[in-house]
Amino acid sequence: MTAVAPDGFAAGPTGTGETAGTDGEATGTDGGATGAGGGANGGDGGEAGVGGGETGADGNESYRLNVDGFLRTVNGARLGDSLLTVLRDTLGVTAVKDACEQGRCGACSVLLDGRLAASCTVLAADADGTRVVTVAGLGGAGLARAVRAMFLAEGAVQCGFCTPGFVVAVTDLLTRHPDADEEEIREALAGNICRCTGYGRILAAVRAVQAERSLLRSGDAHSSGQTQRPPDGGPDGG
Amino acid sequence: MLAAAHDSGAAVALLGGGTDLVPALRSGERVAGVVVALRRVLELRVRGAGADSLTIGAGATYTDLAGWSLSPGLARAARVVGSVQIRNTGTVGGALGSARPAGDLLTFLTAADAEVLTASPRGLDRQPLPRFLADGLAPDALVTAVRLARPGGPQVYLKIGDRQAAYPAVVSCAVLVDRVRHRLTCAIGGVGLLPARMGDAERYARDEVDWSTGTVSPTAARRFGDLVVEAAARITPALPAGPRGSAEYRWHAAGVLAGRAFARCLHVTAPPAGVPGGPAGDSAVGGQP
Ligand SMILES: Cc1cc2nc3c(=O)[nH]c(=O)nc-3n(C[C@H](O)[C@H](O)[C@H](O)COP(=O)(O)OP(=O)(O)OC[C@H]3O[C@@H](n4cnc5c(N)ncnc54)[C@H](O)[C@@H]3O)c2cc1C
Ligand code: FES
Ligand code: FES
């Protein structure tokens, strides 16, 4: 993984985080991003960015996204495009699913700098400089592997449309909160909708992962004493 | 830069987390030639505590607020917003920009007498939340922070509605007690176009509560709720009746939530004669610091 972005919202590896929009073909509004109104900004850290897109038919944007550890250049997307739209339609990343486009179903869930988000509610240009992790980028080992395996073993996958979003959300939950109880699991997964399973099997899969992990942990205690490393570099617990 | 963007004549949209704006851009409900993304303005994410007041940057997310021990009531209101995905993304500035009728933060801040801090080419400004909401934001200004008093007693936030993760509340209610100033404030969201304060009920509480002990009589919560129902029915302009609850239902729900929040904030002197009636199966969630 090339992603070495610091935790949270600071600038990622792809840039200094100054603009959310155009770099190359700016229309003149983004120069230097001095911040609106003066008062709020003027600091060093991040700055407000203007996506100086044209209002014309194809006000195209060019920027880079770090998707599952790969830097991808986005050309030809519109300023207003969501991360979901750009991932699927521009970059061909089908590991995110497109269902409601209103932030209600969770099918499009990704981790943004380690935080669970619905990619249909995120402006793609604003994700420049953050690490975007889809289910495909969670890794083939560790927690994410266990989550996938238990979804299969417990029959938590039927049509499968919700599964990528659930696997991301469950991995996020168990990274932050390995011992979540049933109510906490339900609460944490409330942003993900499944129309097939009735959730019982999904819950069972989460429980099974927890059981496997706690066995592993007690076994590990001798050898390394290390806790499980989160696959995404570890979201903060706030 | 915001001013420059504005002067360019293009339609400018401020972007917080995007939970409201991005779906609206997608559906065509909103159109923007220029988007000013605020997420990376670190100054906007600051939370600060003064001797009497708390300041919360417009860029703070609900997740940022959810664990904030300095304002347990606000933290509670933030925890019952949407889903993890929405709480990780949605911001304070966006909640003020969207100004939803029963927005959780808006209802809480209305009860808390919050002030809104703004910045524009004319400089910094601050105004009481109701005035900010009535006047609207100048096109070249942005919200930088909200400021509210440190909690002076128990604070309870309750809401009722459909699936919380997918839909904002139908009716929301915040009750804040200030033991020092012998004051209780109550705001109801989801009845008018914006959350409203319940003046009569607040005055009733001021006179009814035994402030030396923080206790009330067993019948007080009921009376408090009734006053809220009466006040709710008088709110203008009223929210048009929608598929999610008739006006009568929302007035009733306001009274039930307010009575319940009131009872949770204060000690009742003796067991109530009868169990106060609430609609069965309501999904209210709440908490006390
Ligand atoms: C599925 C779902 C569930 C939801 N559930 C709830 C809920 O339970 N309770 C609730 O209260 N809300 C809920 N919401 C609404 C929404 O998440 C909140 O209103 C949120 O606070 C919006 O913040 P944002 O940063 O995402 O705003 P954005 O979408 O970025 O912006 C919203 C508006 O505010 C303006 N704006 C943004 N920042 C500023 C600023 N600094 N100054 C001035 N204007 C600004 C924007 O221009 C825009 O008009 C829900 C939304 C969705 C999609
Ligand atoms: S498609 Fe994004 S939440 Fe439904
Ligand atoms: S398996 Fe079909 S929607 Fe969940």
C-alpha cells in the first residue's frame, strides 16, 4: 500500500490537501485557497478548495483518488459527481454497489481515511487526498478475511447486493469495537439495509467472527501479545 | 475565496460532509457551478471550552460530538443522528445550512440558546440561532462555529420517527435544566418549519420546580406536556402535514416527549398516581448526562 496518510482528515499522500477540485484546468477560482471571509481560515493546515468547474455541459474535473492503495487519475467526471458515481462509472470500481444514492442503504459503504462513509454522500473531488478503501481493498487476511468467510459460512449472503457494504461496515465495527454486544452490532449496522436475509444471519456471522477472533486472541497472548492489526491502518476510536 | 467565487456569478455551494448536498446535486434538486469544500479547513473542526461557554467548529462531525464529555446532552443528540455513515460524515455547519424542521442538532441548539458565528468579507459576526435562521446566510458568508453555554444541569434529548438510520426525526424534543439560574428550556422540532421554544411550559417549570432540590410534583410532567401540546398547536408557520404524521399526531408526540424529558430531568417527589400515557411502541431514544 502506498497509503501513508496520517489519521483523520489531514492531507493524504496524493497532495497537500489544498483543493477539492481542479488542479490543472482551473477556471481561476482556486488559486491558493485563501479561505472564505478571512476570519475562519488563514492557518496553515487545510484550506478551503473551490472546484472551479464550469457550469457548462461538460465542466470536467481532473484529480486523483487513492482507491484501495492505488492512485487513480479521474478525468471527465463532473464537479457534482459523488464518489460512488466516480468509482463505478469513471473508474470501473464495482466493489461499491449503487442502490439508493441517498445515504440510506449502505450498499456503497467505503472507508475514508479509516472512517465508514456512504460514498454516494461524498463529493468525489473532495476525496482527493484521502484513502478510499472498498471491500476489495480490505485485504485478504486478518479480520476482513474472517468477516467474508463467516458471511459465507453463516448464510448471510443471499442475493449478495448488500454484502460488500456490510463487509466494510462489519470490518469497521469490529476494528473499533471487537466485543460489541448485540445491540451495539445492530446499531452499528443500522445504516446498511438487506432485503433478503432478515439480518439474523448477518448478526450470526458477526458473532461467529467475534468468537473466532477471541479464540485467536487468547491463543496469541502467549506468542506475540499483539492485538489484531486493523486492515486499514486503524480508524480512531472517537 | 468564497467571495471571489461568489463574484464570479456562478452558483456557489458550501460543502460540509455532503450528506445533504451530494444526493441533492445528483438528483438535480440543487445545481452548483462552484463547490467550496470546507472539510479540510482544520480551523473549522476545532472544539473549545471557555469558562462558561463551549464553541464547536462548523466542521465538527456528529461522531466528533458523540463522545464529547463536556456536553453530554449534545453528545446524546449527536449519537441518535442517522447511521454510523451519516454521523461520520455530517457536520454541524451542514446541519445549520440545511436547517431541517426536526434536525437533531437544531432542536438541541434551539433549547440551548446557541449563537451562530459566521465569517464573510465584512468580517466576523455572531447572532442568536433564531435570528440566523430567520435572516438566512448571506451568499458570501459561511458558518464557522456555534457557541452555547456549558451545561448547568441535566439535559435530555428525545425524538420519534421512522427508521432513524434512514430518515430524520418526525418530532424532536430537547429539555435543558439550568440549576444555577433556575431555568428550564424546551424546544420542539418537527411541528413548525423550524424548532420552536415552548415559552409557557418553560415559565410553568420555572415556577413549579423546587429549585433547592430539583424536584417537582408527580403531576407536573403531565401538565408540562399539556402546555407543550397547546403551544405546539399554535406554532406558525406550521409544517405542512405530510405522509409522516398529521399535525395532531405531531402535537401529541411533542407533548409526550416533552413530558417524558421533563420527568427525566427532575426528581419527582412521590410515585405518580397513574402512569402517564404515551403512545405504545414509540421509538423515542434519549438519555441523561
Ligand atoms: C440517510 C440520512 C439520514 C439522516 N438522518 C438525520 C438525523 O437523524 N438527524 C438529523 O438531524 N439529520 C439527519 N440527516 C441530515 C444530514 O445528515 C444533516 O443535516 C447533516 O448535519 C448535514 O451535514 P453535512 O455536513 O453533510 O452537510 P452538507 O450536505 O455538506 O451541506 C448541507 C447544507 O449546508 C450548507 N453548509 C455546509 N456547511 C456550511 C457552513 N459551514 N456554513 C454554511 N452553510 C453550510 C451546504 O451548502 C448545504 O446547503 C440525515 C441525512 C441522511 C442522508
Ligand atoms: S447507494 Fe449509497 S447509501 Fe444507498
Ligand atoms: S443478501 Fe440480498 S440484499 Fe442482502
